[in-house]
Amino acid sequence: MALFDICRRAFRRWGPALVDDPSQTDLDAVLIREQYRSLARLAPYFYGAAATAATALVFAASGTSSPRLTVALSGAILPIAVLPMGYWLRARQRVDSLSFDVMRREIRLAIVFSPALALAFSIIAAVALPQTDLLGRPLLLFAIWFATAASAFCLTRLAYAAAFVVAAATAPLIAALLRGDGLTLWLAVLLLVVSCLVIVMLRENYRVFADIVRSRFIIAEKHRAAEDARKAATAIAYTDYLTALPNRRWLQSQLASRVEAGSKGDKTFALGLLDLDGFKPINDIHGHPVGDEILKQVADRLAAAMRGRGHVARMGGDEFAILCEGVGGEREALAFGRDLKAAFAAPFVVDQLTVHLHCTSGFSLFPASADQADQLIRLADVALYRAKANGRGGVGVFDRSDENAAIARATLEQALHRAITEGSIAVFFQPIVDLATGRVNGFESLARWTDPRLGAIEPSVFIPVAEQIGLIDELSRDLLRKAATAASRWPGDLSLSFNLSAAQLAKPSAGSDIVAAIEESGFPPARFEIELTETAIMKNLDAARSTIETLRAAGVRVSLDDFGAGYSSLAQVRDLALDKIKIDKSFVDRVCLDPKIASLTRAILDMARRLDLPCVAEGIESPEQLDELRLGGCAEGQGWLFAEAMPEAMVARFIEERRATAG
């Protein structure tokens, strides 16, 4: 490419280069491709003009004094001008598929070949000009100029090539004319001036072309950048920041598009909601960093399990969603849910911590369950609640019978949230009586809730709901404050018992929170007694032991509620250093009806006495039950035989009447 480099240096001052920089920048690529596109479109015309000029040279040279050489040269050039036409006609079809290097190489060849062809024409014309008659000279000059002008026009997007063609085509003729008389001298000058003007015009034309391409490139780049920014923003908006899974917004968008597509065809799919069983205590006990790491591991396992079968998204917290393609029946959905449980078979390991988790899932089906995106989510949530009610690791698929239960549950949750916010859940008090003397020793505080629309709701119903929706702490604080305030007006020898839920007991700060609340109320800790259910203690024995130690250190007494209803033993009770045992009502109900229960109850009372643990019998409703429990050595009791749970306004009178009766 030595000739190309020489010509390039000669023309550098006349116009900007497109192909002299070997770096393949984006703008270079765009400019080169536009040059090549123009060349492929116009090159056939260039070679057609060259072939026409070559034919004209043949006729003009045939009238010279020695025509053989010039005619032969002109005739030899003719096929050279014609053959490339086919190549460039085919090149029009492959402009967009060629690489940058190929286009640049062919453009460089055109920059060298086109001026060489023009130079050959011009040399032939210059040689033939002195020998041509007066009629042949105009034809010869016009042929050369026609070829030059046509070539310059066809190569206008290649600034080098067009300028080189003009220079190569006119330089030999100008040199030949300068050897003539005055008229030919003026013709040479005019040809030189016109050639320079054409080159300047080509330079300006190329600059306009380059500016247009550059402007289009900048606009396209800005549009691309804006589109990339839009896509990035969309990706952020549709991606969960912690797990990198799609998020709730993505799921809603996908559901909407799938529902629309499904309504036009016969496509079915299932939406599943997954909830992690046992995850909340991990956050409470080990902190959110550990919980976040476990959520990432859960996301990875679910994504692997769903690969090729559908998609998984994180809805928030420890809840995930899955889209199961092609699943349209209940049996398929149940099988899918059971398959997902396999992802939780292996424990999750974070540093030195090993955690076992399970997942509960609920499914809704399109179109069997619903044909709207928001309904599918709601109904999958309904199925999830039903599955959770049946125990950990369950799988549920929505059916119409669940809808009334879902509406009732949602209504209950809203009413409970409102009641806790307004503090309208009341505290009632049930007396705890000394079975030997009949004297009142204290009261157990019990939550009572009567909603204006729903009526009276049992604690066994609303307490678990408060735990599930995360309002149990707020409810417990309000009830403890009310109970302690009321008990502070009782005689100083009466105690107050307060129940701690299983969800509260699982928290590491449960003991210190209770102690702080008692101190804030001003009620003496020595008169305060916390009741822990057997099931709650056995669910998290270590947390229970820590809470009990904290409470006892502050002077608070701790009793085991509902003993016998769960699976603890007196040996475990002894290890927990409790102050009292409350025998479950299920024993008291049958103590006079079933000799085996009577014997078991007496055995419990005897063993408790040996461990120096007073016993309280719950649910005493008849004199016969009272006599049986007295004979067994039960110290205290409570139940309808003595009094039902009563509001604060009735406690003072009851205490007076009971003490007067007890003598």
C-alpha cells in the first residue's frame, strides 16, 4: 500500500481521513460502513462510465496516425472496467454482514485502483492527443472528462479516491496540453483550475457527508444510552436487591402478560407462593446478616429447582413466588409443591451455624382458579394460609371452599389490627384460689375481645393471628400495662399471672422486655408471675431457659401452664427451675370420670410435691373435681366453680366477698 500512503499524505491537508486510523472505534465502523454502502451502490456506475470512456477512446484513437497501440491499450482497459461491475453489484447484498477489516481493505483497494484506471485512460489520451485529427480531439477530451466527472461523483463518499481520480485523469492531459500552442495552453490552465475546484468541492461534499454520519451516530448513541439506561432502570425496578431474583413487580407484570396471552389461547400455568417455616426466629436470634445469607441460599436453590420448569421471584421477607409453566391441574400443582420441598432437604450453613428450614406452599391455577393476575396472587395466598394451618411443609391448592375462609380471615386481621391500635382489647381476671382455705391468692389476667361487628372472639382465635401478623408484642405490652395498673390497687398479698406467647418466648430479649415492662408499670416483681405454655417451652428449650433465668433473677416467678397437654416431663421441669405447675384442664375434666386419669393426676401431684413445686388445677367446675384434687394434694385451683373471668370493676367486690366467706 505504498502508493496509498503517498497519496494519503499528499491529500491529508485537503480533507479528513476515514480509513487511515487502524483503531476500530464505533464511529470509525459507522463511517466505513456508510462509505462502503455508497461505494457498493455507485461503483457499478463508475465502472460503466469507465467502460463508456474506454469505448470512446477506441473510436477516437482509431483516427490517429498510429492507432494500433492506443486502440490496443484502450481495448485492454475495457474489460478491466467492465469485470468489477459484477462484483460490486453482488456486494450490495452483503454490506451489513461484512466485517470492519474487509470493508476497510476493499475501500483502500478502490482508492488505489480507481485513480490507477483513470491515470491509464489519461495517459492513453495524452499519447493519442497529438496524433488525433480535429474531429477526434473533442471526442477524446470529452471522453476523459466524462469519465473523470462520473468517477468523481460515484466516489464522492471516498474523499481520497475521488480526488485521486480527478488528479490522475487530468494531470497527463494537462502536461500534454502544456506542450502545445497558445490555445492548448489556455485549455491546460482551464483544465487545471476546474480540476482544483472539483477537488475542493469534493472535499466540502465529503465534510458534509462525514458531519451527517457523525451526527446520526451521536444521536443513535444517545438513543442507545437512553435505552440502556431505561433497561437498567427497568432491571433495577424488577429485581430484588438482596437475592438478585425477580421481585413482586416483575411477577405482577409477567402474570398480566401471561393472563393476556392465555386468554387468547389454551395456555395454562400455576402460581405458587412459598413461605419459609422457622425463618423468623433466625432473624430474631442470629441477626439479619445471617438471615439475609440464608435467603440468598434459598433463592439459589429455588432457582436451580425451577430451571427449565418456570420462574422464581421473591415477594418480600421470607416469601417467594413461582410461575409453573404448563401446570393446569390440582394434582400437578401438588406434585410440583412436593418437588420444591426437596430443595430444603439439606441444611443451610452460614459460618458455623447450621439451620434446617421447610417451606409451605400454596397454588392458584390459571384459568381454573382465576383469570386475573391480582386474583391469582390473592388466591395463592389463601391456599398458602390453608396449607400453613395444616402444619409445616404443607402444600395447598386453592379451591372455591377456601374463599369464604379467606374473606373471614382478612376481616379478622383488619379488625384485630384496629382493636390493637385503639387499645380496645380488654383484660379480664380469673381468681386463683387456695383449695384448702378457699382464700384468693391472686388472679390470672386473660385477654377478652368483643368486636362491634364480629362479636366476641376467643383468645385461642385472635392470639395466634396476632402472632402471625406480627402484632403480638404490641398487644402484649398493652395488656400487661392494663393488668399491672389494675393489680396495683389490690391488696399487697395478691399476685398477678400473665401469659407469654410462644412467639414472644422465642425472642432472646423476651425476659428483659418483660422485666422492663413490669418496672415501667411500677408493679412489684415479687407479686408478678409469668405463665409459659408447655408447648412453647419445648419448641425452643434454650430460649425458654434463658428467659426463665432472666425473669427469676429479677424476682419474677415462672409457672408452667397446661402441663400434660404437651410432651415435657417433670425431669425437664426440674431442670428449668420453675416455681409452679398448672395442670391442664383436660386432666381436670376427666379426673372424676376416668380412674386412669385420676391415678395419673395423683401421680403428677405427688411427684410435684416431691420436687417442691406447688400445683394449680385449671378448669375446676364441680365440687367433685375440687374434692378429688384436694385429696391428691393440689395447692391451688381456678375455674367456674369459684368464678368466671371478670372485668376489673368486679375484682374488688369479689375479693371482699371471698375473704368474708373464707373467714
